[in-house]
Amino acid sequence: MKPGMVPPPPGEESQTVILPPGWQSYLSPQGRRYYVNTATNETTWERPSSSPGISASPGTHRSSLPPAVNGYHASGTPAHPPETAHMSLRKSTGDSQNLGSSSPSKKQSKENTMTINCVTFPHPDTMPEQQLLKPTEWSYCDYFWADKKDPQGNGTVAGFELLLQKQLKGKQMQKEMSEFIRERIKIEEEYAKNLAKLSQNSLAAQEEG
């Protein structure tokens, strides 16, 4: 019960006001009387009227909710039911605020990562700027972790190192293929020259005839 809201003394309602069942009368801090429905927590300044043919006996009214002592009834319930509703409302509001305060962290963690083909990658906005080896050419971003174990130790080889090794290996293979093709061209040129010399030989002309 809020300070200053004092229920009427016992017997005052029976002498002055006859209320329907479930209604209680209280005085505001300004001394104005208002009425509270204990079942619906409804408050009103106007005195509720009994239904036709039904009279609310003061004894029944007092037995449903005994007089308040120090703001509480003998049964332990507060003398001002609407206050309970306010307290439960504040509690539910506080719980919703607590739930809302924990949700941004989960949402933030989801925004920091992205999943592609069942693989979790850091979000590009959260990744630090990676220095390019050759700014004017295509480069690869290191989005791999522990791809391959280092056979010479217990560590791991980063994905960028794997890509670099593949690129170097490809260049080496390209160099070897170029040398092989040059050697093949040289051999074919020598073979063509030898055929030309043989065609100019007199014995070769006799064989053709």
C-alpha cells in the first residue's frame, strides 16, 4: 500500500457505504474516497452500485477481506491490491529488460561471423586490413586456420602459405615445361636440317628415282 492510502476504520463502511461483493473503499492522500475491485484490480472514483435484487451485507464484505493492519490484512495479502499489480508489472518489465540486455551480445556474435558451406568465416567488416603482396595484381585473403599440420613440427601451416606454395610450385612447373618445349623445338629443328641435307645428297636422288 502506498504511503498515505489508509483504509477506512472497521465499521465505517457498514455505517456509511454498502458496496457490492468484491469491492473495497479507500481514502487517497487528499482525503478523497475511491473504490477498488479486489477481483479485477479496477479502481474508480464513483461508488459502485449493487445489482438489482442483490444486497451486499457488510459482514460478508468484511469476511472476504479483513481490516488492514500496518498496510496488510491478517491473511498476509497487501491492503491495496492494485499495488501488487504494479509490482508484478515492474517485475515483468525488469525481466524483459534483462532478457533484452543479453540478446545484443548473441546478435553481435552472429554479426561478427558468417557461414558459407557449413564453414564459419569472420565477417569482412571485422577483419583487419590485410597488406597485399602486389597491390596492382590479384591477391588472396588468408581466411583459413590450421589447414595443414607442419610435418617438421607441431605447428600448422596457414592457408596463405599453402596458396603461396602452390603458386611457387606452379611457376616452377611452368618453367620446366617451357624448358622442355624449347628443347623439343631445338631437336625438331635439327631433325629438319638433317632431312634437308639428306635430300640434297646424290644417293637420295637415286633412291627416289
